[in-house]
Amino acid sequence: MSIYFIRPGLQTSIQDFGRPGLMHCGIPQGGAADILSMQLVNLLLGNCLNNPVLELTLTGPVIKFECDISIAIAGAQFNVLLNKITVENYKVIQVKRGDILEFGQLLSGTRAYIGLSATIFTSQSFNSVSTHLISHFGGNKGKAISYEERLHLKNIRIAKSAHINRNLQPCYQSRPLLRVIYGPEKKRFTELALSNFFRKTFQVSAQNNRMGIRLSPSIIVDSKAITDSSDEMISSGLYPGSIQIPNNGEPIISFIEGQTIGGYPRIAHIIRADLHRLGQLKAQDKINFQLVHQAQAREILLKKMKYLENLKNNLAPENNESFIL
């Protein structure tokens, strides 16, 4: 029982929650870049929320199914065809042996997730099957899926029909406002640099991947310094969502496969409730930052968790797992 990749897409990989709790050992968290979408496909299928999924980026695969199975798709919007007939995101899709799923034009977002009513046959490393693409371990021998590759499945079943109403589906607008709290080196920055950081609209550079997201323009104006201190900074811990400002003033957002320490001052950190939105950014997207306080960040997270719990109870009342953001 397996699925066969006629074409793999630009970068299709196996992902789950990743490896939280190991950054002190130098191992990044990894896992799904948009962890919310990953959990939604598993919720639709009645799976454990951490059931491994396929993450595809910018260009999707063409897959031939070699067994009867149920699937669900969430995240980025593609023009998706099953046997040449359009299928929608956020609903259970029943697939028969021999069916062909094809991803066409990308309409919005960057990464989509294919959930399966089955478990992908692969081994764990550090309690996760996630593919760590930069370090080449986990998932499919540490690599993205390639042409004419076959993934074997186990525990296959047929899921009940389910869908998420359109008004409850995540919206990945092309110019998101990402909410942040100040970083630990906030006092190093000049008032002008801080003002520029929150006033400017930034563009995502072509240099963006699961490790980090570079932005432009610089927050430096007229060659003025961005910090009040010339003291060298001791390298300190980074986490997905940490925003560093290097000497050229162009922000760098650390992402899920990012290095675990860095030596540039951290001006801000994206709040936990907004982290999954980073997984839907692509080159030339525009973003803005909005400052919130820690108490507001907690309120936003609690509100989002409540929405997700309500969604879970409506779709799968027997599922006792909690969402992770």
C-alpha cells in the first residue's frame, strides 16, 4: 500500500510537530512550517494531530494513489485536480486506487499540507519523523521527495466525510500584519531604528527558506547607526520568530530550521499565535510588524486556542488532543 510520486513538486517533504525541547543540544525544532494547517488536515481525517503529513512548497506534486484512502488538503491555495476534477481545501476527499492528484497553479500562500488517513512508513529520529532538510536527517532519508519515488503506508482506513466552513478557514492574505513583542536587545537600538522597524513595510527576500527569512529595506536611514552601543554582543539563543538586525539593518527572521544561537541584536520576536503565518510567506510578499505587550500576546493566543477548540469539538468531539501553536 503506497503512494507514487509521478512528479515531486519543488520541495515536498514529510513533516510532523518536529523536535521541540532540543535546541539546547543545537537541534532546531523543525517540523511543519505552518503547524496550524498540518493539524487541521489531521483533524479533518480524525487522525492524531501529530500524524505525519506531506508539506509542499510553491509547486505541488502529481501523485498516483496505489490504494483506497482518504486525504485532506489545507494551507496554501492551489488549483488542485483529482482525476482532472477540481477539489477543494479543508474537506475530506475520498480517493480510489489508481486515482491521480495533481497540483496546478498556486493561488495564495506558499505551503500546502496533504493529510492521509494512514501513517507514512518511516523511522523516527529524536522522537520525530520530520524531515530536517538542511541537516539531512529524518523523514525520507533527510531529503525532499524525488521523481518516481514511492512512500509506503500503514494503518490505512477510510475517514468520515468532514469539512471546515469557509468562514472558519484560515485566511492567508498577501500582506500580513505580524504581531511582535520587543526582543531582549531592544535597549541597544536607537529610537529612530525602532521607529523605522514598526513604520516600514518590508519585502520578503528571495533568500528565504525553512531556516530563515530575510527582509528589506534596511532600518538604517542616512547611514545613522542602528544601535546606541558599539559593544560586541555575546551570541545568544534564537527561537522560531526571533528577529535579528545585522549590521546592514535588514531584518532576519529565524525560522523552524534556523540556527539555535546568533550574534546579532534581537529587536523583536513574533508572538506565538502568529508564528504559523511565517510558513505562508514567499519572496516579494509584503509584511508589517505591530508591537503588542506580553499580556496582549497571551490574550491573542488564548483567543486563537479557543477558536481551535471550538472547531475541534464541532468536527471531532471524541478527539481529546489540544492544538499546538
